[in-house]
Amino acid sequence: MKKNILFLLVICIVASCATKTKKPEQRSKLLKGFSTYYNTLFNAKDALESEFTSRDKGHKDNFYAPYIPILTYEEQPLGSDLGQSAAFAENSMKMAEVANSKPSGRNNSGIPNIPGMQGNMPGNTETNQEEEGQTKGATTLEIAEAKALKAINKYSVIRNGEEKNKQIFEAYMILAQSRIYQNKPLEALDALNYVFTHMKDDKRLPLARIYQGLAYDKIKDYHRAHETFAKLKGEDINKNYAKLLSIYYSESLLDAGKKEEAARELDIAYDLNTNRKLKSRIAYLRGQVLENLGQNEKARESYASAYKYANDFEFEVKSQIAIAKTFNGKGDYNGAKNYLEGISKKGTYGSRKNEFYYALGLMANKAGKKDEAQQFFRKSLFEKVSDPQIRGLAYYEIGKSYLEKNDYIGAGSYYDSALAVMTYEPSKILLQDQSEYIKKISRNYYLIKKNDSILSLAKMSDAQRTDFFSKYIAKLKIKEEKEEQERRRAERNKGFDTGDYNANSIFANNTNAFEDFGVTTKGFYFSNNGTVSKGTSSFKQIWGERALADNWRFSKKMTSIEDMKNEALGVTSAPNPRRFEPAYYIEQIPTDQGKLAQLKKDRDTASLGLGVMYQNYFTNTPLATKTLYDLIDVKPEEKVMLQALYEIFAMNYEKNPQASERAKQILLTDYPYTSYAEFARNPKNNSFVKSTEDVENEYKKAYALFESEKFSESKDIIDQAIQKYPKDALVPKLYLLNAFNAGKSSGKEVMILQLEQIALNYSKTPEGVRAKEMLNYLKSDLSFQATDNKGNAIPQQPVTNPVQNDQSPSVQDSDVPQRPDMNKVQSVDLGPATPQKPNSQPKKKNKVLDASSDPTIPPRPQ
């Protein structure tokens, strides 16, 4: 018996030591799956989950962006154990691909190639070592991708076009996720297509479809993404998959701008997910969407749910602020105010007082309590900063209140302060534009006020001026007396110790002061650049910028808003020995009529610009209309008057016809032959565009060449101008000048053809009317008798050649533009001319049109 046992044992040992290489397809599926997980796939999963963990730790919500993401990578994955998906993939870093792609086809092991997959055979040690070398120094996502590729290459088992190793599904999910998070969605789609081709019957296929939809969303192919998600919603899928699907579908709908559908899908996601953190984030996102849709009541309820389930302190605070933002002003304002004020005093919430005061200010604004709102915003500024963006928004709200009062200096100052501390870049960009607009408006506004004051004083009598400045001097004395009292009080307090020695002061427990005068090893305080620099920064932090002066603690030399206004108005604050004499101010009032006229011209131009800026920058049509009508009432020069009338009519004729009617009547009555009047008659004519300075200059050049009898050069300039500016208001005028060029250079017949075209295309314009009148003359049989300076008839030369050159034109000289002193013949003047009213039309002479009623070149907008 012992011999038999020994013999069998020897046979087993020999059999076990024998080597036999099996083909990859013949290996055990069980062993293949086991090797896949423990040899490679485990490392790939570990790398991917490590990435999720690091991303979650570094994640910080931006509550000022339009929407927050739902997933933050903290929990284990939804739908599988592979990790959560990326809602923040757009912000992930750009990463290089791990492996070079091989040509399409099959590799040596019979496994189909996919982008980035190495085609090494199982057991090819050299290639595997090369792959391992590629992962050294790579990012975590690149390592996960490389490991997944290695698992696929080594352990994939395909028989009859079907993948037999079920672990390969997880490898492809890791591969797809790592590529999506590296912002390589197209390559992720390639990997997923392999799953759909070779693992058709896998029960986990809906998960692959979810990531397919996510990849489509990342390449902005929203139609395919939504089609994929919607198809999955119609199927009976695993509950965990349904949770993940609802999250990705709702965010994809938001990406595509479908807010109503996204809100409905978020409702489903809120009901499906039971995790507190996810419910809180879903509720907050739903609140943002509903607020964006103007449904503040529903949004407020959603924010309240977000606060209820929040497990993060920051999220709790921001949820409370969001609740306050959506207050509609009709609810219990006092109750909500008391609630927020109470919260701000409890425990750790006390560190966020500045944010709660800002929220209270928003609520007060909604409730119509403007003054109370401003008090809360200012309280927010005095509290410790917990969020710089909130500090900037508080500055912005205060500045906005100044803007509503037309105090542009004050608004600009607070807007600049907001820009200095804001952290959310889109808000800064928007506010930067508004700040620039305010500065432009401010310059015009205070120029108008200053010039109006000077012009008003210039119109006063001597007695009125004396009375005006006597009252001003009385106010000035009161002001200076108060300042003197403050100075004396500061002088009396000089020498008293008013230092800040409370426990929180940076000067507390400072026993050294300036004791070290070089005796000890540290040396003299002011000889150490480091200590001086540190002391300087600490001083500025506490006291700000101070000038070297006595009583510096009581005389902070900072420019106040009032000082800035005085500077804009030209009021100097420097004391003058004669400042209490009315004559000192009266002497400064200009009396020269030329200077006064220039002051009025500057004031009118600034007023025109101010009205236009009110409309263009802040869409404040009522204020813009009032400003421009005030300008019209003071009778500015014609160019400014026309532009002001046009702007009033253009901004009001559709939405407020009554406001534009007065401007329209002035244009039609006083300026009937201008292109602005033509626009007032037919405002919906899309062919009307205001003339530009470039076209005006081109017209002047062409007209000068016409007068110099350089007709071909004039024609070239006109053709180029018309081609470049086909819808400019001067186009009809250019065509008319071109017709006269043609008459001089090519003959009467060509000129008639061009005039007929002008009469047809521009029949309602003054140029079209003139073209018709010229055609009536040119087609008539009436002859023209020219005269010399004494009125004697000049014999006409017979026309022998129908095609004339410049020296012998077929169109008589009186038919084309000439200077007024040429042959005493009034000719058609195509140049700038003063428009005539209908009741002052000049008479015709010798059948030659008089163009004194020719429309002017429309003035440039100021």
C-alpha cells in the first residue's frame, strides 16, 4: 500500500511539473476573472477612487456661479463600486494620453484594438515593462487608464465575438470614466462602443449607457445625450442606476438650457436619492433653477429643504442667504428678520455676521425698506470678512443706492471698492463695465452742473450775485467754525494715552515697544529693514494711509465723496484770504460772450452724451428722454438738436409713441429735408442707417474731385464708399453725385439712366425727388441760354459728338454743380447746404434746379 501511494505521488509531481502552454482562448474563465481583479483591475480601481477622494477634498462650491454641481466625489459610486462620475469634468486638468494608439484591426492576441490600448500579447514581459514605465510620473487618472488597458489586454477572453470574462466590463467602465475625467469624451465613447458590441447581454449595460450619455453631454451633443437618457428612463433599470441617471440627466438638461425640464428631473432625483448630502445639493440646485425661472416661492421652499438636509456649515450659511434672496416682500418680514438676526448671534454662526447682514439687507430691499436695507449693508462692512465676494456685493448694493439718486461720484467709489474685493470673475467683469459707464456718465453729469451754474450766474444781476454769494459765505463760515472746534478738541486731547490695549489689539502685550536702541544684539529698530517693513504694513492695516502731520489720529487725510464732488464741480477746498468776500467769487464769473458760448456748447454736447448713455448703458428710457428734451428746450446748435431729436424718437416710437411725438413733429416741421425727418416718416425702413464720419469724409473727397473736374477719380471714390457702406444715409447723395460725374464724362444718356435708377430706388428721399425733377428737364426740349456776368447771352457751341470727353461735355455746364459765382447761374449743389423750410423754397431759373433745399449731411452722434 505504501508503494502504491508513493508511486501515485511521483506521478502527480511529474505531471504537475510538466509545462504545457495553452492558448489564451483555452484558459479558464474563472482563473481569468480572478487574475484580472487581483493582478491589475484592483490597482486601476484604487487609482480612480484615489482621484475621487483628492478631488472631493479640494472641492469648494462656488455659490455665485449660476448652478452648483451635485456630485463632489466623496461617497462611493452610485450604480457600481467604481466611483462617482464627474460633474466637474470641464474644470479637470488637461492630461496627456497614456499610450500610443495602434492602427485599427486586431492585435496579436486576437483582441480588437481601441484607441490608447496596447496590442501586447499575454505574457509579453518586454511590452508589459514598457507599459509600467509609462505610468511612472503620470497623473492618477492616467495610471487608472493604463491599468485598465493592461487588464483588458491581458485578460480579455473573446469567443465567437463575445467577451467571456465578465470582469472586463468593470475595466471598460474604469477606462471610460478616467477618459471622461481627463476631458477625452470621444475616446471614452470608443471604449464604451466595445462594451455594446461584445457584451450585449450583460446586466450592467445600463451603466455603460449612462456614461455614454455623459460623454455625449461633454462634447455638447445634447440631442444624443438626452435621447440616451430618455431611452433608459423608459426601461426597468436598477434603482442605483436610476439615481445616477436622474442626476446626469438633470445636469445635461441644464447644460442645454432646458431649465423647465431640468427642474422636473431634479424633482425626480430628489425623491430617488436618500443620502442627506445628495438631497441637500439637489434641493439647492433645484432652487437655483427655479429662481432663474422667476419662481421665487418654489425656489425658497427648495432652499429651505437644502438647509434642512445640509451636513456642511458653509452649505447651511449659503442656504440661509439664498432663502433671504428669494423673499418676495409680501411675507412676514419682521419674523424673517428676527430669525436671521437670532441665528447670526448663535455659536459658530457669529463668525458669519457679515453674510447674514447682507442677506437681511436683501430682504429689506424686497420689503421696500430702502433705508433699513442700507443700514444692514453698512453693518455688513463693519463685521469681520468671512467671504470676500459677500463684502464686494455689500459695496455694490450701497453703490447702487447712490446710483438711484443720480449720485455718480458716490456710486463709482463704492463700485471701485466692490471690484477690489470680489472673487467671482464674471461678477467682476460685469461690475467693471458698469463702473466704466458710471465714470463716463459722471464726467458729463458734473460738467453739465458746473457749466449750468456758471451760465446761471452770468445771467444774474449784480445784486442777485451778491445775495447768492453772501448766503454761500454764511454756510462756509459755519462749516469752518465746526472744523475749528474739532481741531481745538484734538489739541486738548493731545498727550493723553488713547492707545488700544484690549486683548484683541495687535499692540496688546507688546512690552518691547522701542526700548531697543542698539544696546542689545538685535540692534536699533529702524536699522532692520524687516522689522520696519512689518511695522509699516501693520500700521497701514490699522490706520490706513496717513500724511505726516500733527494729530494724525484725528485728521485722516482721505478724499471723501464730498471732496470728489467738489473737485468735479470745480470747487476748490484750499482756503483763500478773500473767501469771505462776495467780490472774490463775482470776479471769477466769465463775461466774454465767446467763452460763455463755448460753455453752453460744451454743456449741450455733454447733455446729449448723457442722454444717450442713460439709454445705452442702463436702458433708463424715461430718464434719457427727459434729459434730451431738457436739452432741446435750451435750443442747442442744429447738429446737436437733430441728434437729440433722433435719439428721442428712436428709443420711444415703438414702446412709448406719445413721448416721441413731440420730437417727430419738430423734425418734420423744422428739419423736413434731413435724413432724420425721413426716418421719422418711415421708422421701420431697414435701409436707413445714420451716416458715419468715414462716409462723410469720402463724400467730401469725391465732391472736391468733381469740382476739380476729375470725374473718374471722383467716381472711383464713390463706388468704393457705396460698396463698403451700402446702407449709410449718404448713399442716395453719393449716387446723385455719381450721376453728375457720368454726365460730365460719359454723356447725357448715361446720366439719364442713372437718374432714373435713383428715382426708382430712392423715390421717398430728397435725392429721389431731385432726380425726377432733373429727368423732367433733361428729357424736355427746352433749351438753355447761358449769360455772362453782365447778363449778355453767350452763344452755344453745337454738339457734334454724342460721346464727349471732359473738355466738351454733352451736358451743359449749368446742369452740373458749379460755384455760385459762375455765370450767375444757380446750379445743383451736391455739397453740404443748410436745409430750407417748405415755405421758403427758392425759385427756379432757366429750368436749372436750385439745391438750396438739399439735405445736409447728417451730423455725427456726439
